[in-house]
Amino acid sequence: MAEFLGNWKRDCRCAELTEQDIGREVTLMGWVSRVRNMGGILFVWLRDRSGLIQLVFDTNHLDEKTYSLAESLRSEFVLAVRGLVKKRDAAAVNDKLKTGTIEVEVKEAKLLNEAATPPIYTDDGANENEAVRLKYRYLDLRRPSMQKMLQVRSKTVNAIRRHMIAEGFIEVETPIMTKSTPEGARDFLVPSRLHPGEFYALPQSPQIYKQLLMLSGMDRYFQFAKCFRDEDSRADRQPEFTQLDLEMSFVEPKDVQTIVEGAFKEVFQEVKGLDISLPLPRMTWKEAMESYGSDKPDLRYGMKIKNMNDWANDCGFSIFETAVNEGKRVCAMKADQASGQLSRKEMDALGEFVKTYHVKGLAWLAINEDGSLRSSFAKFIPQDKMDELLSMMEAKPGDALFLIADKRLTALNAMGQLRVKLAKQLNLADPEAYCLTWITEFPLLEWNEEAGRYTAAHHPFTMPMEEDFSLLEDHPEQVRAKSYDLVLNGVEMGSGSIRIHASDLQEKMFSLLGFTHEEAWTRFGFLLEAFKYGTPPHGGFAFGVDRLMMQLLGTDSLRDVIAFPKAQNASCLMMDTPSEVAEEQLTQLHLKRN
Ligand code: ASP
């Protein structure tokens, strides 16, 4: 029978007690984690969000009613006790428990609630099926690791908010029911009852609102914004996620970056006790692609990619020579001391792997400890050119080399993917290291093969670099943008840019993207109109709080860092959403079942 609190008031959390509290009378409340009945004396672990403490129910000090209450306890019952904090006997100390040197001798107890046997274990050891965990998420969240996750998340968000406020930012909320925004994903739509046949879109980001806030004179805006994108789920994607969204007036990229990196510094200090040194390193997109084959390079390990065209031009191997003649790229990468760890079979598997990135194959070379070579292509290369290759790559016995020839970006991208794969296979990345870097000067546009037109690489409001204005007309593909991404250990944390603040340039951008004047005005007319009324130069950034949490907690699933996430197929297994609605609701919304 559940009892009421009455005049009982909790005065401490379980695992906040330390030896300093010995002799103190405390009132604790929480969940029963485990019961051991030793006959006449009963040990109960009581749990709350701080952790566990051992309670002792001893027949020598207790009336019969309280002792029999203790005997009725089962896992997950909700219990309140009053008792005395005591030091444990030396033999009874439990090193595994934060409170392992103390215990609470119970004087009085109240059973606040019983609990049915939970369908999942609430400790971390149990390897429960994820679908069951998601169905009973409220119980799953009782696990110590999940409790820790939510606490670290709260700390992180607080550290960021503190930083933003200290830097003079104003927190503004923007609508959830809005119009399609320009991030390029599919929208979630909400049918309107009052406007038959019309829909709101859930925001993919507050992009347009935050630009309008600059126009309104807010100067520095931020918000923890929920963003909604109807994309196919992946472990690192959720249909709704949280961004720290910010925008600033009268700034250049460096000003925005300084604010963002300051927020990261604060978070790493607070959550990890790590001191990140600022300013963070910066690398242009071109350099990132040339050296790492990726716009989000993991800098915890080396393996830089080299351009070998000068060597390949007359290397004797016709595949490489032809590639150079056709204006393609021959690139190479060295894995130090990897030769012994890569058998012929593994090399062949790597060859298959790179083919999935649209290159024709992988040329590899492994130097044995005695200096002899194993290789897929060495037999085609004369000795002097081979010596030249080894010396250019500074290759030593035990090293392995990889070469790819293809169209420049195709070859670099495949090599970049191989770099990441090899680093995993060879365990090169230090899991305790955090390498943050800015990637700058992205291309403004991307050619979309399917649509037969350009799309914005970031979004259509991104400012081209002034140096490249003259290329806009004839070589738009060469124009660089004033945009920047923040990358942490090979993962894009977020992106931002300086925005176009002149309506004529914005219209020009829309036309490059293939919008007619009318289309541009139908979709973004309110913005183009607004831009006429004195828009300050402005720019901003947004980073995924969930993604940052994944890095801080060392997990590779977004579902581990969100209290109530969606499953892989975008459904909520706990509430069973999406779900059917009543016919009457459909009618009100002017929708018909098909
Ligand atoms: N709205 C952009 C995004 O969500 C970020 C930005 O440009 O500020 O990626």
C-alpha cells in the first residue's frame, strides 16, 4: 500500500553523502535497487539520480512493522527512510560504490509506492535489445549511464548559454509552425484547419528568422532551436534535433568563429576538465580536400594525402600516365608500419572498399621489414621511379603505400575514405583526444547532376567571397563562399556563413540556383522585401548539440544522447507515434484517407 509523504522532507540525495556526514540523521527517498536478506538484518541499495547508498534494516534496532516492510521490498519500489549515517566496518567496504565506506542505519521507513517487475533491467550491465529499451524509455533512463548523459547534457547546455549571455547575445524563440526553410531537406508539414488545403512547415532551422532578427536590430541572437528534417534516419541523424543557433551583425567570419570556439572551450572545460587552446586551427576547404580527402578531416592522426602527378607523369605504369594525361589526379598516402598488419587478402578488401567511392581500383605497396616489396603494381614501375616514389613518400621498411588515379575530387574523396577506414582498422585515433578545426572557404555552389543545375553548397543566403565576385557570371563553380564548418575528430559539428545582405546580390544568387524571379519572390519574397529596409551585414552559425554530446560521451548513436529519441524508422516506440487519427480530425483538417 502506497503511503503519503506527510511531513517527511528529503534532505539529501543518496550518493551525495560522504564520510563527512557520519553521525548525521538523514531523510532519503528513492528507488530500491537491490535487496539482500541476511536473516535478522537486511541490506537495501537505495538509488536516486546521484547514485546508490546502502541502507541497513536491523531487527535489533527496528520495530516489527518497519522490518516487515523492509522484507516486502522489491526492485524499483519507491522508498523513504529516516536513519543515521554510519561508517562501515572495514570488512564491509565496497570500493565499487561511491558511498562504499558508509551506510545508513534505518530508523523509520515509508513505502511510497510499489512497482511491477520492470520489463528491462535498469542497470548498465544488462545488454537489452534497443527496441525494448526505446519502448520502455522511461525505465531505460533510470540506468546510471543515461542519468549521467542527461546531467552532462544539461551541464553542456548551461555552459553554452552562460557563454552566449556573457558575450552579449539575446535569447529569442522563433516559431515552430512556419514556412518551408532553405536547408535543402524534406519538410515536415502541418495541415491547417483554418486554411483548407494549406500547410505550415516545421523549421529545418530558424535561418530566415535569425536573419530577420538582425534586420530588426537585435545585433546578437542565439537560441537552442529544435530543427526538423524529414530525411532517412541514420545513427547520426534524427528527424528532430537541437541546434545552438546564433546570428551576429556587423561581423566577418573570424568574429563568428571566435564566439563559437569560445563556447566549445567553455563546454570542454566544464564537462571534460580539458583546456582547449584558442584560436582553433583553420584550414581551407581546398587544403582539407587535397591533404585529407575530406571536408571534415579527423586530425587525430596523420596519413596526409600527396599529389603524385609529377611523378606519375612518366612513371612507366600506363594507367597512371594516362590519368595524368587526361588531367586526372594520381594521389598517394602512406600508412606507417602497417605492412605487417595488412595481408594480401586485406589489401584486396581495401581495393573493393575504395571502388564503392567510384574509383576504378587501388594500387598498393607494402614494404617488408627486410626492404623487399609486396605490391599490386610495382612490377610495372622501373627501379629508379620506384626509388623516387619511396623517397618522395619517405617510406621505410614496415610502411604501406596506397595510390589512386581518377578525376581529382573522386580520387581524393576515395583516398579520404580509405584514410578513415585504415585509421579504424589500425587503431590510430586516440579516443581521449579532441581535435577541433575550422574548415573555411567552401565552394559556393554544387553541381546537381540529377537536377541539371547548381544548388547552394551551404544555403542560398551565403555570401560569396568578394575576391571571387568576378567569377560569378562565367565560372560560378569556382566561386568560394564566406562559409565555415567546425569539425571535431572527423565529424562536422556545425556550419555557418556570412550572409548576403543586399537584395540585388540575393536575387542574383537565386537566379544562379535556377529560380525564376517569380519563384524566388513566391518562396522568399518576404525576405527579399525585408532586405530593402536597411539590412546590416551579418553572419552566423549553428551546431548540433546532440552531435556534440555524442563526442563528449563517446557514443556513436544519437539515440544515446537524447532523452526521448525516435527509432531508426523515425517512429517513437514508447508512445507509438506516428499513429492514426480519428476520421473527424481528418475532416476538420480537410484531409481524406486514400
Ligand atoms: N541554418 C544553418 C544550418 O542549419 C546554419 C547557419 O548557416 O547558421 O545548417
